Amino acid sequence: MSAPTLREVLEKFPVAGRFMVGFAGTTLPDAVRELLRQGLAGVALYPRNFTSIEGLTALTAEIRAAASSQILIGMDQEGGTRFSLPPPFAQWPSPAKLGAAADAGAVRRIAQEMGRELAAVGCNLDFAPMLDLHLNPASPVTQYRSYGPNPALVGRMGAAFIAGLADAGVLSCAKHFPGHGDAAVDPHEDLPVFHGTAERLAQAELVPFAAAIAASVPTIMTAHILLPKIDPAHLASLSRRLLTDLLRAEMQFEGIILADDLGMGAIARRFTPGEAAMQTFAAGADVAMLCHDWSQVPLALAATERAVEKGALSLEEWQAAGERINRVLVSAQRFV
């Protein structure tokens, strides 16, 4: 049997199918509707997208109706004060408080209730649990959002959270691989740097992610962070050494690698949308997020399409990524 042609691969796994986007406002924009028709992988929703539970439920139904195939609809629901949903969603303890209690059973029950709420409004993906270790007391990333500094404990809490969401039929997303370590900069603003060695990473930051993989986490989100002692030339989200060699090959993760929002300062200050998209796909990411600046979306899509057509991105790897995405989408068919 001959290898599939470029046209055949793109018909089955379109460029839009490698992206998750966000948008402003409480109604579905025509531009997003068109990408949904083209096979968009996912939509990320935020509190800016709804003023009532009824409105949110109607919006997710509209997204699903506009999609040409199964779609991921994700929200941030970690619990606590940051990256959690406002009332009338239930207000849950922060990961820091849950980690201090060290009660995995409670974490699983809370995650199950979170999942039930998300499912009720039509969401099938939670961008949680956060598995970064809280090693720097002043860290703007891990403060309150991390289960703590102990790798084994964070791994247990994360695995319990993953199981609780699965109990409710909702997909989880372990973040932010390979961990922020003791970095002190928020990647929303600029580039954090982690100066640890590969040995330190294996003994600490990677432990929770290994536990998440053992717990069958379906998606893992990347960190926009530089690890100069491991890959001095590339941010983690753009590093083939970290995404393909480490996460995919060494740690044997078979789910979706989700590149965190490419519009964040750590990336956007250094790369155009097209450069960032091409580099994260070449590194091994399956889906790239662009959630807060719509002007970046068409630029990233066009650059990615050109890269595939010119052979700058491996057709074999493109097809493998599409198959991984489809496998996870099949598991999200609770909301058809």
C-alpha cells in the first residue's frame, strides 16, 4: 500500500484540527464558527464568555452544533482563588489547602464534583490538575495553585484529581510540563528560567507527571520555560528534547501534548504566531492554544499550512498527532 499523499493527510487531519482557540464575548463569532466547520480541535472558554449558567450551556451547545466533528471544550477549574470558575459554580479549596491536608480521597471527591458541574454546562475538558511543585515561596505561578513542594505528594494528589474528573466523564490536563521548579517569573508576562539539571528534574519536577501518566491522564500541557542545562536553545514548549524525546519516548505518554497559549509573554515577546506554532509542532506538541489575541490565530494557521505543504513539518508525525487527537476525542464523546 502506498503512503498517503499530503492532500489525503490534510483532508483527514486538517490544520484547524491542531489548534484550540479562545474568543472574547458571550456569543460565538463567525470566524470561530468557520474554524469549527474546518475541524478545529478545541475551544477554551473563560469567565469572559458567560454571564449565567444558562448562557454558558447555550454557548457550548452552539459550539458543538457548529463543529464538523467531536470537539474539546475546556475551562480552567483548579479551585482556590486563581484559575477557578466564579459563582454560581461551587467554590472549592485551593490546591495548596488540599495538599496540606494530604487527603487524596477528598481531592478525588472534589474533582468529581467539579467534573459534574463542568459536564452540566457542556464542557468535557478541565485544564487541571496543576502539578508544578511549590518550591519558591514567592513564585507567582505556584503560590496557592500547587499541592506543595513534595513530588510524591503532588503526584498522589494529581492522580486523585485525574480519577475524580474521569468519574464524572470529564478529561483532565496535567500542567505545566516539565514543571516550573523554583522559577520566579510568570510566563504570562515573560520567560521563566529553571537552572536545574536533568537529574534534579527526574528526582523532583517529573515525579508528579509520571504519576499522572500512570493514572492515564489524557492530556498534558507544556510550560513556557527555559531549562538551559537540558535544552539551552529552546523553551520547553518548543523543545523536541523535552516533548518528543523525554515526554513521548522516555516517559511513554500517549495522549495529547497541548502547548499552552502561544500568545503568552514568554512566547510572544520572542516569536511570531507562525514561528511559535511551527516550532511547537516540530517539537512534538499535538495541539497549540491561542486563546487571548484573535489576530494571532489566522497568522498561525497560515504559517502552519505553509510549513506542512513545504515539508517543513513531518507528514508522518502530522498523521500520528492527528490519530492521537482523534483517540482522545473519541473518549470525550460523552457530549455528542
